[in-house]
Amino acid sequence: MDAFTSVGGRRYQYSVLAALDESGPASQAQLGRRCGIDRSDMVALVNELSAQGFVQRAMDQDDRRRNVITITGKGRERLSELDAVVTEVQERLLDPLPDSDRTELVRLLTRVLEHQSVTS
Amino acid sequence: MDAFTSVGGRRYQYSVLAALDESGPASQAQLGRRCGIDRSDMVALVNELSAQGFVQRAMDQDDRRRNVITITGKGRERLSELDAVVTEVQERLLDPLPDSDRTELVRLLTRVLEHQSVTS
DNA sequence: CAGATATCAGGTTGACTGACATTC
DNA sequence: CGAATGTCAGTCCACCTGATATCT
């Protein structure tokens, strides 16, 4: 049982809600590309999120292939809960490092990540 | 398809073969504890590895509850292949960092890891 | 007896593939 | 037409639970 599961959530839910909160409404395919989630899996995921009232699914009138997914007020509340979990886990993880080392770690990992996203 | 899958392997196979190569023959339960793999999953895993000739399963005469799992010559060859894959992936991952930064990254992550294993 | 071991059956999540109809 | 989108069916690995028989 990871930290998300302990509050009845999952990584996918968090990443999708965070993406919606950050970048606004999007189609399922756009969300998938932002979050690294396959289109196929996004279907069931949005089903769950909308069943719980965290997002709303509506047909895009300008492009009728698409569903526009929008985060709800309840979804933002949920995101806050999950954000708290993430923050707490991060804090526990970085506990052994002083602030200067945390900064350095973030610098190194950021460089690694950016390079990967460029070369792959 | 990850790097292991691309050569027909899996993480579990790698960790078990590496543990056997490093620490010698062991029971399935011991292997599970070393590698963080559940006993239940170890059964099927050892089945596969022995079917491919990478390990040998024998009854322990001193404790007849146990199977003694031993890596074979073919298993060591397989481990070398997988090691090469791991080394190559690591190299690609750390490509953007100079040697001094790699050392620093290892130091920071080691500290984080050690602290987790102590507190959890 | 309690405890460890191996095994089996089964379920869940995340990651992926292939197909299909609809729409652009 | 080709390409994108959403949907569905199904596979695979990693992860986990519970039960059982055997042995220490």
C-alpha cells in the first residue's frame, strides 16, 4: 500500500488532476500525452474520475472526435488532498538531506530529466 | 518495451540472477527477502529460470522444506548479457552529467536510500 | 505447539497492443 | 485519402492476499 492508496487514490488520478489544474481543460489524448498515459487507459481513468465527480466529460463541438475534460471544484479539493500526501512523502524522503543537498539533488535530477526528454 | 524486454528478460530475472551470483545458492524464501520479491511470485520465477537453464532447483537435504537454487554457467552468461543492458542504460541516463556530478548524485541518493532503510 | 517454507489460486494496478468506428 | 480520437478487448509484468501441505 503506497501513500496514494492509503487515501484511496492513485498516481494516475493525481497526474491527470494536476495537469488539468495546471493547463486547463483538455482532450483525453492531450491529457495522455501530457501525463505519459496511453489513450486506451485514459478512457477508464476518466470514467472513474467523472464517476467520482472530480472531472466533467463533454463533447467538443468544434472537433466532434474529442471529449473535453474539465476539472470540477470537487476535483480541485481532491487534488489538494493528494498534493498534501505528495508533500508529506517528499518531506519524509528528503529528510536525511540538508537544504543545500536538496538543492543540489534537484539540480542533478533536473539535468538528467531534461536530457532524457531531449534525446528520446 | 523497456531495455530488459528488448532482450527477452525481466527485472525479476535480473535481480534473482544477480543475487545468486553475488551471494551464492539460496532458498527461494532467502532470495525473495534479498530481492524484495514475494515468496508466491518466486515460485513461477524460479520455474521460468530453471526451464531456461539459468538456475537449478534442488531439494535441501538438511531442511526438507527448502529448495536450494543455484545459478548455472548458462545463468552467468545470461547475467552478463543483462548486466551489459543495465550498464548501457545507466550510461545513457547519466550521459548529461560529468564524473564529478555523478559521484555527487550517487552520494545524495545513497544517503536517501540508507535513511529509508533505517526508518522503515 | 508455533514458525518457516513452498505452492496454488486469485485479484489489482500500470503499461502496452491491436482492432474498430467516427471525425477531421 | 491519411491522420487523429475515443473506445474496447486482451496481454503482460509487478505486486499483493489468502489458503494449504509440509517440514523444523
